[in-house]
Amino acid sequence: MRRPDATCERGFTLVELLIVITIIAVVGLISTTSFRSFRERALLTRAAEVVASDASLTRSFAIRERRNVSLVVDEGARTYVIRTDAGDTLARRFFDAGSDLQVDSLDVALDGDSITFNPRGLLASGGFARIGVGRNDAARQVQVNALGRTRVVRP
């Protein structure tokens, strides 16, 4: 039997609740920042993989059409076209604000800001071609070797 003058405390104190809320807020802030960083890296990598895929597509068009085909980049507009040496446009890609693949920069490390494949599928310039893709102070580089093999790397 309980005595009437004894008090029974139940529940949490205000200090305990504030500590728990602070811990939850800190964990939430850390996870949100990590997720945002992960998302930015994933979007950049996806854009670079699209560029690599389109470089391979350019090579395939050159072999199929039996003519020189180029991936011509407009760095200022963040866009490129795939076109034949006769000027026929085969494909076009945009990386500007209206696109789901937004990047801050596209940079081709070759004269003419283009990559050209000959009818045998070889890089016309020989050696390597590099296309830099940048977004929010991060970058990826698409490397294309003389045989047309592409890969995405961190610079």
C-alpha cells in the first residue's frame, strides 16, 4: 500500500527532452549535408557518363555511315551536336538550365572543340581526347582513346 505523502515521478524532464531533440537535430543536419553532397556527385557522374556514351555513339555513327562524324561542343551554351562531315545533324544534347543534366562547364581539350571519328571508328586526331565536365566546383573527365574507348575519371 502506498503512503499518500509519497510522490511518484513519471515521464521525462525538460532537460532530458532538450538533449534528445539536440541529438536528433545534429544527426539530421549531418545526414542532410552528406546526402546533398552525394546527390551532387551522382548528378555530375551521370552527366559525364552521358557524354561518354554519346562519344561512343559518335564512333558508332562514323562506322555505320562510313564517313567522318564529329561530336562538336559549344562550351558557352553547354551543348553539343553529333554531325557528319557533310553537316547532317544526327543528335543534339543540352546541359543548360532547362535540362535534367545541368552542368556548369563542358570543355574539350582539342582544337575546334570537337572529337572526330573516321569511317573505321578511330579517333581522327590520334592519341587521346578529353572532355571536362564540371558542376559546383567538382569535375569529371571523359577520356577517349585512339580506338574510341571511353571512360569517366576524376581529374
